[in-house]
Amino acid sequence: MDRPEFYRFHQGEKTLPFAPQEYADRLSRLRADMEANGVDACVFTSMHNVAYYSGFLYCAFGRPYALVVTQTEDVTISAGIDAAQPWRRSHGDNITYTDWQRNNYWRAVRSVTGQGKAIGYEADHLTLSQRDLMNDFLAPKTTTDVAPMTMRQRMHKSDAEIALIRSCAQVADVGGYAIKDAIEVGTREIDVAMAGRDAMELEIAKRFPDAEYRDTWVWFQSGINTDGAHNPVTSRALQAGDILSLNTFPMISAYYTALERTLFVETVDDASLKIWEANVAAHELGISLLKPGVSCAEVTEQINTFLNERDLLQYRTFGYGHSFGVLSHYYGREAGLELREDIDTVLTPGMVISMEPMLTVPEGTPGSGGYREHDIMIITDDGNENITGYPYGPEFNVVT
């Protein structure tokens, strides 16, 4: 039997998150950057860049995947186990590699790039072993880390991306209301989380009937479990007076949005209320600061000053916000657009960024727990547009 190293298996109709012109525009900007940096071919290996430039969000399961972009081609490289699904979900061509012999993946990549070319790769994603294989199979004359360059492109959203993100934020609100409705004394965190997740998945299926459904999730935390923003759901039962963290994360075609809110079960004590109201005030201040021409570091400094004046800065645990787009809890991040002291990126129209101050007060201290509010802002020509609709603060979120 003649068993090929790779082949093309195309069947069905292409279905993409965006119109073909959206991907053509992204690739055009990428190719201009490639030419300016002397790169002949980019070999993208991360989920976020493969999805951003092709529409295909791969499921690795221990296998390597890629998108190869030259000045004339854009080709996803996928494993045989996926059959034609990667082609149906890719803007351009697709090559399937076989596992009849080791490293057919790199042979498939080489069939597009050729050897001895100037290769762009993602240094923040490619493992050392795969980098060595890239050098062995492609024999590049030069290599260039294109991860920073592509991150800068992804930070500026197109009209089509903003429309999708806006819809995603509305789905997050749906999950938030479902969670609030499920909260009562004795209910487990996992039961509340499932109510929010199910509501969002049903809403996504209604709004996006042609999408692939995956990765939507909820972190719902109570009591001491609120101390970390990314603490997993547990089976802890809710108690009267508990502080709660509501976190909904709808995922639509690799695009991430979030809704995060502080709540209390039935009642909130005076010490907790004081800290909660201060964090809400910091949240509102931060929203007012997000506008064109202001740097991430400048926004951070002003919120730091606000919290320090109230003797609360020591309870801050991470940056005040971050970019949105093709990312999730296990792939992607636009680290150049985060509200931190060490980020000097200047906000410009078309960026999408959150405001999410969090204070964690240790156990044994009055008002202990984690307080976090999270809204999503689109930077406009003269300020920002808040696309999060679920209310924040004590008036709405003490659940009785």
C-alpha cells in the first residue's frame, strides 16, 4: 500500500466566522509586515494566530498544527484524525499530514515554505524540540520571531470583530442573569455555574447557528474561594452572608468575552460593603479613564493612587484590565494591551479592553474575600463605549 506523507482531503462547504474579505484584509496586513521585515513565510503554530488568520481553531490533543502564510498562499496544516473539518473551517487551502512516519507534519509544512527561506515563527509558542525540527526540515536562511508583530495587529479590531465581541458581551449578560436566578442558600457552586453555562450555550446556538460550539464556561466562586480570580468551581454550598464571584465566559469562534461581578447571599456586612463600594468606585474611575491618547501605565497609576488614598492598594492582586479578541483561558493573550505599570501602550480607537479592579482581603480580616467588577469597553474616537449590560454594585447584587 502506498501511504502518503500528506495529502489534501476537501469535502463539504466552507463555513467561517467572518466573511472572506475579513481574512483577506488580515492577510494583506500580515503580508505587508512580512515584506517590511524580510520574511518569506510565516509558520504559525499557536491556536490564536492560526484562528485569527484562517478561522480554524484546532484541537491539538498532542499533535502539532500550523498555518503557513507566504505572499501567495495561506495553508492550514492538520492531522488526519480531523479529516476535512479543518478545510471547511479554513479561509484558504488545507493539507492533511499522516502519522505513517514521524515528522510528516514538517514535511507538509516544507511543501509550502520550501527550504532556505526567511521563516517567521512564534517564539512564545514553538517548543524547543519543534524549533529544532523546523531548522532541520526547513533549513531557513534566517528566522524571525513574528509573535510581537502579529499581537500588535490583533490588538486593533475590525468592524466585524467589534460586532462579534458586542454580541459575545450580550451572551455573557444572559449567563449572568441565569446565575443570579440560581443563587440561594444551600445550592452548590457547580449547580449555579452549570445554570449560567447552559443559558449561554443555548443563546450562542440561537445567535450563531453556523458556529462550532466549544469552550464556553463559568467560574462561580463563594466564600474563601473568591480570593483568586481564576479559582475553579467546587461543590461548596452557598451560605447566608457569603461573598460571591460571578464570572461568565462565552466563547464564539475563538473570541473571548467576560462578565465578572461581586455578589452577596441575602446580606452584606458593613465592613464588606465598605470595601465593595470602594472597589466599585475604582471601577467607575477606571472606566472614565479609558480613552484615546492615554497609556495603560497612566490609567494604572491613577487607579493605584485612588486605592492607596483609601488604604486598599495592598489588596490589589493583578492588573486592572486587558485586551479582548482571539484568546481564552488556555490560548492567546495580547499582553501588550494590559492595564499594568509596565505597559506603555497608548489606547487608540478600535481597541477593546476591560476594566476589572480586584481587591482580595485575607481571611480573618473584616470584609474578607475577593471583590471584582468587570466591564468591556470599546475605545472610540472620543472616549469609550461600555458593552457590558449586567448591573454592578450592592443595589442589584445582594441576592435575597
